[in-house]
Amino acid sequence: MLNDLPNAFHNFEQYCKLIFSGPLLKKTGPEKVTFLLLWLGQEGITIFNSWELTDQDKAAPDTVFGKFKTHFEPKSNFRLNRFHLHNYKQQSHETTDDFVTRCKIQAKKCKLTDEALQEKLIEQLILGTKHKKVQESLLGKDEKHTLDNAIDIARTHEATQLHMEELTNSSSVNVNAVRRYKPNTASRSPQCGRCGLNHNDGEYPALGTKCNKCGKIGHWKRVCRSKSKPQLPSKRFGKTPKNKKWDKRDVNELSQDQDQKSQRSTD
């Protein structure tokens, strides 16, 4: 946790200054220093008392903040910090923004000018990005390409990749659903023993009709179990003269007989 102390105090200073410029805006310098020491606690007061400060310095919040910052800031090796930054890689769970933020925090320890800092962050995004296409795209840009432009390219790629993954997952779910679907044949009505058709209970097309095979009422020829041979129209009416016309009854009976023969052949 000691390594995080400088960053922790930096955030604490930022928090205090927000309060001093807001709710405690009208407080005097000495009063703000008093609040600062109260918030730091006993250890902070002990450190404060170890310094040889003039009354003017003790009453100046910026001076006190500067002394604490110097106290908490460890002696650092900027070359070592640059080496650590050079080895930063974007983690699998990190977004581009998270990775760049992590790089910026480390880069502040590297004693770089503002211009060098921007260029170093672009280089680190190229080196550390987890997206090969982002790396290829940034390598093709000239020196006028800014850090913001580089970040936008990486963000766009990440958003596109995420969208494509969602589409792929959605398509896979739909395909699997189709593959798993099987027609519900179990719900189909069984074949009727009177007409040979599939229909709902209570619906009997053969009810009251005459079988063309055995002549009995209540079923059709296609399911008739009678062993008797049907009487063909030719035997009933004898030989039909070449020019004789069939009456309606003969035609219907012959047509039904032919349909039943066709049904047996297909069965």
C-alpha cells in the first residue's frame, strides 16, 4: 500500500480543493489548513509539527499541500518507470480507455515533456493493444496523428468487434433452435377406423354413408374388412354397348371404386 500513497494523497488533495472551492469557499487560509489537518488525522498532525514552517507558511493551504506531497512522494527512478511503462500490455478484460488511463498514470512518473508524453502514449497503445488490427492501423498513420485519434480508432474497433460477437451469438442461438425443433407428431389425431382419415374426435365423415365394397352403412371401402368381392358395374349392367352413355349413378360408383384401388396401391 505504500506504493499507492502518493496517488492516494493526490486524490485527497483534489477532494480537499473541491470542498475549499465549494462549501468552504469563504473560509480563511488558516481555517482551511485547520480542516486539512483534521482530515489527515493524528499522523498527519505529527508530520506537520516536524517541519520548521513560518506562521505565513502554516496559514497557506497550497504550501502545506506542497510539503505533504513532497513527504509522501518516494524517490523514484524515471528510467525504471519508463521501463515498466514500456512493458505495459492491455489485459483481456480491459477496454482501450482503461488501458490508456493506466498508461497515463505510469507515464507521469517518467519525467517526460507534454509533447513526449503524448507520443509515448501513442507508442504504448501500439505496443500494448490486444487488437492486431488496431496495431496495424496505427502503424500506418503519420506523425500528425494525435493520441485522441489513436484512441478513437481503438474504441471504434472494440465497438465493432463487440457488435459482431453479439450478432454471431444471436445467429448461433437461432440455428440451434431450428436444429432442435421437431414437429409435434404426437399431437396428430390417429387414423379413423371408419374412414381411414385423421380427424378430431366427434367428426366422422363416414357416418351415414354406404361402403362401396360391402354395401354396409357407417364406413368406407378403404377400411372395409369384408372379404366379399365388390360387384363391378360391368357385371351388374352387363356389357355396355359401344355408344351407350353412363348414367350419374354408374359414373359415381365406378369413380369411387377406382379411387379405392389407387389408394390400396399407394398403401
